[in-house]
Amino acid sequence: MPRPKTMPDEDVLKAAFTIMRAEGPEGLTFAALAAKTGLSGATLVQRFDNKARLIQSALVHAWDGLDHQTTELMASVSRTPEGAIALLVGLSGDYGGIDSYADDLRILREDLRDPLLRARGAKWRDVLSNVLDECLAGLPRAAPGLGLLMASQWQGSLLWWSFDPSVPVTAFVEQSLRRFVDAFAQQPMA
């Protein structure tokens, strides 16, 4: 069967990210991507120049997907504490089991090493924190920055879940976030 002569970048980058999730960033080579896509290694080198640019392009594409998913979820939830919980539980569903979560942590290392990707993470943090602030504004103990605090609680709950993944990640995250919201829903002490 002849090799395909062309493939949209989106499909190539999805394949690259799939390889990274399965094999780690070090497993993403032009040869591995050529085998996965059927494109020639030379074609892939022409598109991406080098491995560093290929990894960056795959991760930028992944950030684009996360931004899109976040935007869709933000549009679907009410601006209430329940909406904040639903948003973060919805974002947790893609982690799957412990193996895929652990594999994603290997990829996060690449995000932290690259200034462009760190900037994407910072931008996403700000968008997420702002909508969480909107959702939590009606709580009796709400204060500026509560959205970032809730996002931090969410990320921490993912990590704590990973040490004992005996329940589905979404159930663990939801329980953790409900306790967080309950702590801020109580009237302040006089």
C-alpha cells in the first residue's frame, strides 16, 4: 500500500500526542510518527524541522484542545458553586485511569520546560480562575482569588487520588471539591 502524500497537521499532531502519551516525550521520534501516520520521515522533518519543534507543536495543539474543552464547559455551567464543581469534574474526566494520569505527568514536564507552553498554562490558569471566581462569588466567605484557590484544590485532589486510585477520579474530585465549597459556604464567625 502506498504512503499517503498528505495529511492535515491536526491529524499529524494528534498522532504525535498519542505517541507522547504512550511512550513519553522521548518516544516521539520522526520515525515513530512516520510509522503511525504513514507519512515519510522526510515529509515530517520538512513540516516540523526538529524534534523540539515537533514536541512543542503537539503540545500547543493539545493546549488548543484543552482551551476548547474549557470554553465549552464554561458555557454549559451555571455561575454557582455547583457550576464550579461541574466544570472541574468535567475537566477531570479525560484523565482516565492512573496509568494515563501518570503518563500525562511525563508530558507536563515538557510544558514546564518550554516558555511558550508555560505561558499557555498561565493563560489557562487565569481563564479558569476567573470563571471559578464568578461561580463562587455568592458564597458567604468568598474573597478575591478564591477561584485560584479552588483550582489549586482541584489539582491537589488529582494528585492525592493518584496515590490511591481505588475510586473513579471524577468521584474523588467531586467529593474533594464539595468539601472545599462547604468550607466557604459557612457563615463567617463573628
